[in-house]
Amino acid sequence: MITIDRAMGLLTGADYHPSPNFDERPPHQDISLLVIHNISLPPGEFAGDFVQAFFTNKLDTNQHPYFKEIGHLKVSSHLFIRRNGDVWQFVPFTKRAWHAGKSSFQGQSDCNNYSIGIELEGTDFIPYTEVQYEKLAQVTAAILAQYPIKLENIVGHCDIAPIRKTDPGPSFDWQHYKKLVYKLVSD
């Protein structure tokens, strides 16, 4: 069973790769939003440690032409779920990861202040793996057990930054994912 060490803000069983790209949440800010993203580096390619390097500011921009375009960015996510179901954590949940950018949810701006960001290894148009859905549902259930996030406050990056972002894209099966989550939280 996946759990969260609430004091440390860390997920049990996740490989922890501390990112320098985070800061403090505003005082007395409840975590009330979960944002699902996708990423693959280089785009459309899976495997390797390029996402880890990117989120920890160690991306070698000479490894791929695309990396020269993004190498200057300082971004992070709380979690990254690989295609094989491995979970990497980059930022404790107690801290503000830099995953949402300019964003708004239900009239409240700067979603990084009150959200947890989860990146799935994938693209908008390549189906995610079943083990990713299962792991994402387990992680989501653990997060919902610790933080006051309503099921309707689980959204895609496309929902909070619709002009800029499209992820997790049409390849993400929201119905399947939420069915898995509901089964876990109602048992």
C-alpha cells in the first residue's frame, strides 16, 4: 500500500531525486488540487534519465537538439510516473513545485500554490500504459487520504492553462483512471 509521510511530504516507495526547483507554499495554503501532466524527453521517446536531469537542472543540452530549447528552464513536478510504473519524486508535497506555470482553477490563479503536480511519461497521442493508470490511481488514493482534494479537483494541465497546454492529451483515459481511483477510495 502506498502511503505518504505527511511530515516529510514524501511518498513511500518512490525514488527520491531532489529538485532545486521549488519554493515554499504560501502560509496557511491548503493543497486542494491535483494536476496531471505528461512529459517525454526527447519528445515522443521513452526511457533514459532525461526527465530526471531536466527536473534537477542537469540536462546536457548537447544530448539532443530539443534540449537546447528547454535547457534554460527551471521546472519540476512533485511526481513522475514512468511507463513501467516506477515512481520518482522530485519535490516534497509540502513544498511548491514549479509545474503549472501561469494557471488558474475556478478563478484562483497560480495553481502551483495549492496543487500537487504529477507527470506521466507519455505524450498527448500515445496511449498510456495500464501499469501507469494503476500506479497513478494508487498514488492518487494516497494523496486524497492526506490532503483535502475533491475528486472533481483532479484535472489536466490543459484545464488550468488551456491556451498554453494540452496535456495529458486525448490519449489519457479519464474515465478509466477515475474508475480506478473511485474503487480504491471507496473500499
